[in-house]
Amino acid sequence: MSLPILYSLRNCPYAMRARIGIHKAQLQIDLREVNLKQKPAAMLAASAKGTVPILVKDNAPNPPTVIDESLDVMLWALTKNDPDDLLHGFDQNALPKMLDLIRLFDDEFKTCLNAYKAASRYREDNVTECRQASEVFIQGLENRLNDSAFLMSAQESLADIALMPFIRQFAKVERQWYLQAPYPRVREWLNFYLQSGMFTRVMAKFDFWVGDGV
């Protein structure tokens, strides 16, 4: 039986969290690193959306069974196998709370982050204003981490690995400012991931996949 196929891009935060979820679930996949400037026909055939991640679960159906949202890929993987209990199965209220936090960051923080990155990149005069809009969310994480080692509790969860790639982006916009910003718990939490063997393995480099056929 062929492995599920994941079309991915190494530094895309959405693809990154999909890869982390699959890694945490200890699932084997066929990872295909793609160049979004030359999208493979097989990827576009799987999902017309044309952005990563795209997971082809099963090639047998026509059309194949596809998941093309990063959070859904994570949930698919961890529902299959969750050795670290990232879904907090011991608490029936935990997953809805995680999903609420993730969607807040996906819907609102990401908009602020994109504006902040653009303002910094193009040296606009509203960088500080854009950063401060993002900081509202970072302060929320700092408050959570003052109470526990991870975002939901003393135990790592889906929320941690789903948000981490985007906080990594925030930390890189104005690196010197970030290193001295009043968010020591966020820095400690982020460094836990960035310095981990898990992150090194998930961020391994692959040549672009240019094959034909799914």
C-alpha cells in the first residue's frame, strides 16, 4: 500500500505545522517538497487550491481523498496516533479550547503579523504600530505561559505545535527588538521548539519534487 503524500514547502508555517503534527503522530508519509513557482501538475490535480500543505490520503479513489488545510492535516494525523496526548483526551473540553485559540491566531494574529512583516520589509513608518497590534496576541501567550509550561496546561498540546511556526515568524521580523522584548516566557517556549531534535528533523531539506503523476 502506498504511503499518504504530503506536498509541502519547508519554510511555509502552514506546511511546517502539518509536518510537525505528522511527526508527532509518528506516521510515515511520502513528503514532496514543491516549488510554488513551478507547481507540479500532480499537486494541482490533487487540489486546485494550489497552496501547501496538501495531503493525499489515499490514491485509490478517483478523485483521491485529499486534505488541504493544515489544521485538518494535524487533526487527521493525531486522531490516528497521539502518543504524547496532544489532543488532551483526558479532558473532553480541551480540544474545543485549543481550536478556539488556534483559530484566533489564524484569523486575527496572522493578519496583524502579515502587516508587521510588510511594514518592516518595506521600511514603512508604521512598523511600531503594526508590531504593537501583534503584541496584543503575544502578551496573551505570555500570560498563559506564566501560568503553565505550555499554552493550555503543563502538558504540550495541539495548540503549541499549531501556533509555534507563526510565533517563529514574529520573532524574526525585528530580531534585536524581540530578544529584549518583555516576553521571556514566550522566548523560552519558542526556544524549546527551535532547539529541539524534533524541529531539526521536521526542517530537514529536500530537493524539489518534479515527478509526474500522483
